[in-house]
Amino acid sequence: MLDDRPVIYLSSDHAGIVLRNTINKHLMDAGYQTQDLGPNGDERVDYPDYGAKLAYAMANDPAARGIAICGSGIGISIAVNRFSWIRAALVGDATAARLCREHNDANVLALGERLTGPAVALDCVDVFLATDFEGGRHTGRVAKLAALNDGKD
């Protein structure tokens, strides 16, 4: 593992367990430190609970990255974006994964297990983790996103 790599937190609901496990293994094989936040069984769970679990795990680690998965990726991305320190992007291809990092400084990648095959998902993860925030003209826009929290301008 490289010491400068961020911790990667993974969370899903029941509909994202298989993809989450695939991604977790892929990341560990690549030398990343991961924290799998569950769930661990196959019983139904609610995506808002696991989106919140991911956000809280990342709260005190600004360098952390997260991967949030549910059946479509939509519900868990909405849930995790409720937290001011999270910028989650639901993506379906590597171009979107790259752009969400370059332009939006996204710190959470959201994926839908029922909509994105494992090969494409792993490609998205690799691109997301390898891409830096571009800064420049995007810095002010990302700052405006933070200012939107709690009704602030």
C-alpha cells in the first residue's frame, strides 16, 4: 500500500452487496486501505442508513474517498449528498468518473449494481481514484456548492 493513498470507504444497501464486494477486493488487491461499512448479510436494509454511515465515516478525514452503491445508485447518492462534506457523483462510465473529480472535486463515487456491469464499475473506480481535482475555474464553483448547505448563499 502507498502511504499517500486515501482510505476508501465502501457502503451499499442489499442491492449493491455483490458489486461492493467486487470493488473492495479489487481495491485491496491494488494496495488500497479500505473500510467496508456493510451490510454484511443478505437481508434487506435501507440505503439512507448506509449512505449516512458512509458520510459519517468520512466526516473527519478530508482526504478520504467513498464508494456508495445501491440497485440504481440514485437513492444512496441522494442520501450521502445530504451531508455538507460530501460531494457524491452518480456515474455510469469512466468519462463521468473522470469529470466528477476534475470539475466537481467529488469525494464519493455512486454506482448502481443493477445498471452498471462489474467491468465498467471497476473502470469507473480506477479512473475516479486516479484523477485529481483540476482546480482553476472549478474552485469557485465547488466553493459555491459548499455555500449552498444550510441555505447559505
